[in-house]
Amino acid sequence: MPRLFLLLCCVGGLAACQPLGEVGRAPAFSPPETSVEHAALYRMPLPDTTEILRSTDQASLWSAGQRSLLGDRRASRQGDIMTVVIEINDSAEMSNNTSNGRSGSNSMAVPQFFGVPQVIDRNLPGGLQLGAGIETNSASSFSGSGTVRRNEKLTLRVASTVVERLPNGVMKIEGRQEVRVNHELRELLVTGFVRAEDISRQNEITYDKIAGARISYGGRGVISNVQQPSASLRGI
């Protein structure tokens, strides 16, 4: 019975951390056949214009084609590949202080009112008088402060594929990179829109020239599952 109880506790602990089907197994890679990059590489678009080639066009040694000796090798069409350079080293610090104070006083006296206060004062016990009237004092104060500090540093390079070329020449790119080490899978995803003139001669583009950039760096596996809260804490 003690051994059975211990076994049930171990199984319950593993189930709380990750699904039983993944216990003792390395995380699987995402199938490349279902990605947008795979579709862009295998489904070449039709040309925008029809060019009539002469018999001597392919004979020149100084052709300006993309694969020629002097041609422009930068990505420009659907299915082309470029390198995205991610070098993020940002820091931000914000500090706010707020203070507020307020004070007030009110007093009311009735020393003369057709002689009525004097008549009433003679009948008040303990020497009380209406001349003093009513007096109130109030004061309030508020102060608050807050500080936010953030430092982010990330240096990565990932190959991305042109998945679509828009009519205005802007290209939509998408890149995915997965590295598995010791049952831990690290994923890097990059998507966005780039201009052909922002691509360097080395066929590279920095992340700050990508419009609508979406950069995700994370992972899944044994260590990542342990760091996540259980299903009960996540409200599942």
C-alpha cells in the first residue's frame, strides 16, 4: 500500500506539470508542410508582366539576372529568402511623484441680533455664549510616487521567407526557427512587412526596418512546463 500510494502521488505530480503523453518524450517540431513559408516556396506566383526574350538574351556574360555574376541577389519575389537581424538593447525608466494638500476653516458668530443673543446668554449654564458661534477646521493631504525600470536585450539572426509581394512592392516575410536541446524546444518567430530598398547588399534587414513586426522568442519542453502554473491555477 505505501508503494502504491507513492506511485499515485508521482503520477499525479507529473500530470499537473504536463500531459501524460509527453512524459519522457522530447517536444515535437512543428510540421514544416503546414507553414506559410512552405506554401510560398512551392507555389510560385504568376509574373506581373510578360517579357519577350530574344535568342541572344541568355548568351551575355553581363546579364543582370538575380543569379548572374553581377546580378542583385537581394530577396525580391515570393519564395526568396533573407536574413533578419534582431539586436534589441532597450532600456526605459519612468518616475512620477504627485502631492496634493488642502486646508480650510469656517467660523460663525452671532454677537448682535436685536439683543436676542444677550438674553439667551443669561440663561445658558456654565457661562456659555452665542457670540462664539460655530468654528470648524479641516485639513487633507495626499502624496504618491511610482517608478518603472525595464531592460531588454536580445541578439538573434533568423532566415525568413518572402511569403507575399503586395502590388506596391512591399513584401510580407515570415521566419520560424526551432532548436531542440535536451528535451527543450526553443522557438523564434518573425513576421512583418519590408521594403526592397531597406534590404542590404548582404541580403539582410534589421528588425527596426520591419513594419508591423511581430517577434516571439520562447519555448516548450520539460523546463518550460515546470515553470508554468498548474491547470487549476490557470483556471482551466
